[in-house]
Amino acid sequence: MIYLVRHGEAAAGWGDHPDPGLSELGQKQAAAAANALMALGATSAISSPMLRCRETALPFEQRMGLVATVVPEISEIDTPEGIDERATWLRTLMAGDWHGGSHSFVDWRRAMLDFVSGLPDQTVVFSHFVAINALVGMIEADPRVVVFRPGHCSVTQLTRANGPLSVAEYGSESATRVL
């Protein structure tokens, strides 16, 4: 099993701060996620370099006595150059599919799936809403940008039943607003 964990609630909106840490609620969510991951048998971790993911990984790292490997392959989707209003751009992207628009992000999605596919079982991946959706969309050949709405610190489980990754269980969902 590979566990995809969306970061906890951020202290600032996506359009307001380029790299916010966690809110007080987000820190509590991260602690609860660490307990759940330990109960699932997770033994190693990787994290997006974004602060909200690093802070979400921290309780798991402390309980397990390890440090998550920080990798850019599972980071947040990059805003294309020339976009001034990030939140508006992201809302528009999330309403569509990967085949629309002027930038398809094919390379980003493929590199992320290739990277996660090479991880050993029982690895936790601390990542982001769009990145997790891109992964499960690639796995399930679903072209929508938003396949499901993972809540903060939700745990989506991937398995390798017959070789390639498949989604064993989606994490808990909640409404997500892009601010």
C-alpha cells in the first residue's frame, strides 16, 4: 500500500500566500493523520517541499523517528508564467479536464506517477489536492482535473494488486474552496 495524504488546513489561502504553513486546526489534523498512518502500518515518508506538507509530515516523522524525504516530484501544480490571478486560474483549471486549456501538464503528471509507482509499499506521500487528483486520474484513466475532493489530511490508499498501481480506497472528502 502507498498512502497519499493531502496536507492539513493551511494558514493562508492558495491565492494569498505562495507557501503557507498549517493553521492551528491543520496541526491537529496532522497529528490525527499520523496516528491513522501508524495504525495502517506506514513505515516511511516522502513530502512535497511546500511548508504545509512538511508541517503535515512532522507528527508522523516524530512518532516514527524518521525524516521524510523531500522531493519536488509530488509538489503542488505550478502556476504557468504570465498568470497574475492564481486563484482564478486554479478554479478554472479544476472545473475542467487535463485535455483542455493551453497547458496540459502531461509531463508533470507522468513524472509524478512514475515516481510514486517506484516507491516501496508502506510509504506515505504528503502532497496536495491537485497533485493527488492528478495521480488518481492517471491511475484510473479519468481526464477530469478533480476526480474527488480529498479533505485535509485525508488518506487515499494505492495498491499494486497486479503490477501497476490502482486505487484501493479514496480518502475522506470535503468541500474545498480556492481562496
